[in-house]
Amino acid sequence: MAEGESNITSERERWQAANLSAETFQLLERDSQAFLHQSLSTPCLNALRSTNGSWIEDVEGRRYLDFHGNSVHQVGYGHPKVVAAIKKQLDVMPFCPRRYTNEPAIRLAEKLADLAPGKLNKVLLAPGGTNAIGIALKLARLATGKHKVVSLWDSFHGASLDAISVGGEELFRRDIGPMLPGVEHVPPPDPRRCPLGCGSQCSLACANYLSYVVDKEGDVGAVIAEPIRCTTAVAPPPGYWRMVREACDRHGALLIFDEIPVALGRTGAWFACEWTGVVPDVLVIGKGLGGGIFPMAAVIAHEDLDVGDEIALGHYTHEKSPVGSAAGLATIEAIEEEDLLTRSRVEGARFLRAIKDFTANSRSVLEVRGIGLLIGVEMAEPRTAEAVLYESLSRGLSFKVSSGTVLTLTPPLTITTEELDMAIETLCKSITAAETGGVS
């Protein structure tokens, strides 16, 4: 399962039985009765009563370092600067109705344009990442006059119908019926799972395949992908994005980079595309833009794509939210003032090195990879990955399991050195316990 650990397993039931009280089980039952059930969200694992900084705390008072965070907590939970900005804005202008603009929204758009590479200097704000993906897809159709899209199998771009159409996760598409027409999926650039037979030596067959599809289809309006896959921490091989960029340029297709989970410092740069040597035509960000508090996303497009005067690309009620914009500006200011890009690179490299050293002779760990504070630990078997997860939870560390075997570790960029050391020790002990059968 690529977007999260299975939520109905015997290992989970054993962990809950050993760690949760009757009060928590009652809350989980009320949750089950109140909400529509859906995979990945139902049933819930536990119930929280507070989140702060790098920590989440359950209703029984147990604290966990949160290396999951749904990728919203680049500046941690409840960052004072973000909280203060939101409170101040609520007192002045909590909402801005359509037909009007406001200075916080304008300032945020200007700041994003300043930060983005190349000529990505035209912005639309949206209340969530999935909404922003929809805007990007519509913009590609409008600007190119072509409706076809090339995307990657196993990708995730949101949960709405248009987003799951371009996404490649079977879990989100199952039993839904016809998808958005004109979408072509190609194999992802994942060396460990390469279906094209590259083996140990990458031949860029995946990039050639994608380029071939763009060439042969002829009427492709966009290629959409994550420049670095967040859930598995997989970066394409060198040269991949250059070849894709060239294919797009040959046929007038837009290159859309989905950086919803990894922008704003996760990889040690403002945007992950800065590591690729390629500038997309459209950059989509979200999640962390709201400072871990407010739902906020943005589309940052090349200036030549400002062609939607006569169509509503993203006519959302909360498009220019003054409160969301205040949160976004405060988040960016916190990243700048605390030099969190450098911290992400330095602490991420230390974390990566420590886990690599510890697992060098491990029989259950296939690979440790990452960039900045985006780390993936590839386990040999799903059973072992799950065992490490629940052992870590028992020791106070929360993270995500992706694709069944990848421990996805995404801490706040504000994490302290002491907290990171605690996480390293916890993860190493949990891997050892899982390998020796000593799981709590």
C-alpha cells in the first residue's frame, strides 16, 4: 500500500490492546460511528489531545516524536510566529469575499514568485493541494489546446476525481468507474522497482519510455509528476528530468511538478526541483504552506501561462484567504529567519549517515536513502516494516510506512539536535527488536 500502512492488521490490534485504554477505545468507536469509513483513515490508530513542536500527545498522555505529520509540519506544530500571525489576522480580516483582494494574499503571491526558480512568477492560491492540481491541469489544457496528460504509475496527486485520474494509486481508483479521459500512465523512475529491466545499471529506459509516449501521442498537453517521490524518498536517476523536459519542449507540453508534500525546505531547498537542474512550467505546492495549521496551497506558473482571463481556473471561495496567506507568510519567514534550509541539509545528512551506518550489515534493510529531512528506509519485507513501526510507536516515535516496505521519515525542519538523536536511537533499537523478534 503506497500511501500509508495498512490500518487493519493483527500487529496493529496487538499494539492497540497493549497500549490503549478503555477511554481511547471509546473515542475510536465514536469516530467510527460519526464518520464515513474509508481506507487509510478508518479505523483510526489512536486519539490525540495535543500537538506541539515536534511532538504529538495522545489522550493518555503518551508523547511521540512525529516523523509523519502528513507533510504539513515543516515548522513544527504551533510555531509561535505562525500562531501570532493567524491571531492578528483574525482580529483584522478573517475572510475576504470574492471580487476583492487583500494585502496578505498579494504579499504571499509576490513572495512565492520571488522564491520560485526561472520565470515562475504568476500565482493562484487554493484551499488545498488537490484543488491546486485541478487548477494546473485546467491551465495546461487552456494554454496548450491539448487535453492529454502523461503521468506515472504509483503516483499520488490528490483524492479528487481529476487527481486520481492522473494519479497511479490503485487504492484510490478502485471501483470508482471511468477516469478522466486522455491520461497515459508510464513506469516510474524507481531503480529498485524498475519494470523495464534496467537491473543494477540504470539505462534511463524509464525516461526514454516517457519521451516515446509524448512523441507518439503528439497531442499531450502536460506531463505531471513529483520531482522526488515523497512517500518512498526516491529521486530519479541523473538525466531523467532533462530528457523529460526536452520531450515536453519538443511537443509544446507543460511540465507540471507536484511538490505539495516536499516544497518549503523538506529537501534542503525551497523547492525539490532545484536539485533536478530543470525548471517546470507549473509548480504546485501545499501542505506545509499553511504552517501546519491552515489548509493552504498554491500554483506557481510561468509568466507566459497567464492566459485564463476568460475562464475560472480556480474560483474557490477561500482562494485569497487573508488568514491562510498570513499563515503562509509567517511560515516562510520562520524558514528564512531560522535558516531551516541549512538545518534540513545538515541534520538530514547526519540522520541519513547514522541510519546507514547502523544498518550496513542488516539482513532486513535493503537501502537507506534520502535528501534533506526526507528519509526512506527500504525494508526487505512488509512484515518487518510493520514490526518496526509498532515497536517505534511503543518507544515514542511515529512515522509512515509506504509501499508496504518503506519507512518514510519526515520530521519537522525545526527538530532539535537532541530530538533527532532520540529518533535515531529509537529507530535503531526498533529495527534490532524487529530483526530479533523482540517486538513489544
